[in-house]
Amino acid sequence: MTARESGRGATSPDGPATERVWVLGADSGGSGLRVALADAARPGSTPEAAGTVTSSEPVRTGADGIDAEHMLAQLVPAARRLLADAGARGAGLAAVCVGAAGMATLGAGLRATLPAVLAREFGARHVALAADAVTAYAGALGESPGAVVAGGTGLIAMGTDLRGWRRADGWGHLLGDCGGGAWIGQAGLQAAMREFDGREGGSQPLRERAEERFGAPLSGLPAQLYPRTDRPAVLASFAPDVAACATAGDPVAAAVMRAAAHEIADAAAAACPGAEGAVVGLTGGLFRIGTPLLEPLEAELERRLPRARRLLSPEGGPLDGALLVAARLTEGALRLPSDPALLSTS
């Protein structure tokens, strides 16, 4: 059975079964692996997931980078299950796109292993391996020029003029991710510690929130935080408290949110192409923090990128973007630029 055939065609009221073109998208990150199947039979359309499988077990990363065997141990069974659930057991896949956190710097093993295995297991004619920021871009803006800021625990901006990619930040909580959840949480906890010490720049509301979340006295916070391997996530867990204090009128917390907005706009400006009409999209859980961040961010984006059209609530996420890339590959019509590290296709 070819990659363009299914185990069961769709019956049309006007005629025989419709040929299906199955494509697979995957989104791998710190919270696990999500895999979706879609029918890309209509060229130029936006594929809609026919089913999704989610694993809460993140794909392992070691000294050699992202563990290809561990990813395949989750990805292959998920694809088989999705095809079976769609009535297409034994069908092939026309294309697969895998978006993964760390692909740019840790994806050599995936690029060396996945295309051959997916071709053997599913007859996949096309395989795209992308950084998760690229699939986030595709999900938010499709194939239009612009920039997308993906914000969660960390923060990265990705932009393109459809000739090449621009990246800003995404360097982790020790070297960057400025304006992201861990950055906001750390700034808030620093203000709480300043209040605890009696230094200038402290915030009593942030101190009280920190004591409520981590326990009093705050002198015990370093022992709780420093041994943790998930320090960025722990820091980011305090970001909503900073936003709440800003909403309640705490000037120190509000200043943290304004500083975060400045950093996010700075990353967006660095990544955004200068073309007239470029779109700037914001995606990720960070932007659900609400008005304390979005209000100053809107002002910063207007100041830094006055000619860009801003999209504060993209409809699609990284998994939607992976499906879109896979669908366009089946048509030979992918407009997003290839890049050895960020978006490789075979």
C-alpha cells in the first residue's frame, strides 16, 4: 500500500471513496511528546488533526543529544495507533514532521536516524525535522513573513523573510530566556529576598507570596532551589505570583512585568524581518499570564515594531505547525526556508 492510500477510503455522496493522504506531526518538549495524524488530501488547505496521542514522558537527552531510539519507541507505536483509529491500519504516511526542543543543537542523532526508520516503518516519502520554535512559527503564522515569540518557562523568538531564519534568545535560563517565565519568577524571588534582607528594591507582597509558596523563613529557599534539576520550572512557577502582585498594585512587581515586556519586544524586534506588513505572533503559556504582561508588551511592540501587524492570540500551536509542514511537503510547496539545524527535509 502506498503512502497515499488508506486502509479505508472516505465515501463521498457524489461518488467512490476519496483517496486519503496521511501525514504525521510530532511536538517534543519538556512536558512530553504529542503526535497527531491528519488527512492532507486537499492541496493548499490547513490540515486538521484526525487524532492525537500524548505521552507525558519527555524524550531523553544525553551526552550525544536527543535520544533517537527513545523518541522512536514512542513515535512509532503512536503513529500505528492513530492510523488504526482512523480506519487506516497498515496505511503509509506521505510525510512526517517532527518538531523538537533542542533540535538545533542536539538533533544530530535524530537527523541521522529518523528518516530511514520512518521510511521503513511507514513508507514516509518526506521527513522534516525542525526546531520546536520553527513548528511554533508555522502553527502561528503559517508561511507568512514575520516573527513568533514562543514563551513559557523559557523564551525564544524566530523570524523569517521566507529566504532564511532569524533566531533571538532561547539560550536557557542561565544565559538568556529573557522575559520568560523563569526570568520573571527569578526577578520576583530576588525582590522577595531583598525585602527579607531589608535591602532597597524589595517587595513585601512578593515576600509574602514567596513565603506562602516556599515556606518561611526565606533563608531556607536556596536549599530548596539549588539542588533541583528542574530549577527553571520552579522559578517559572512563581511568575503568576509576580503578575498577581502587579495587578494588586505592587510597584516592584509591576516593574518586573514591564522589564519582561521590554525583553520580549527586544527579542521580537531582533528576529522580525524588516519587510512591510510582517506579522508578529505570540504563542505559549507565558502569554496567558494576562494584562500585567500583555499591556506593557503591546506598548513595547508598538514602539519597536510600528510597521508590523501584531497577533496576540495565534490559533495554532507547534503541533499544528508540524502538520502544516508535513502537508506542504506532500505537495512540494513548502515555502518556509530549509536550514541544516532548524528545518531539514528529506
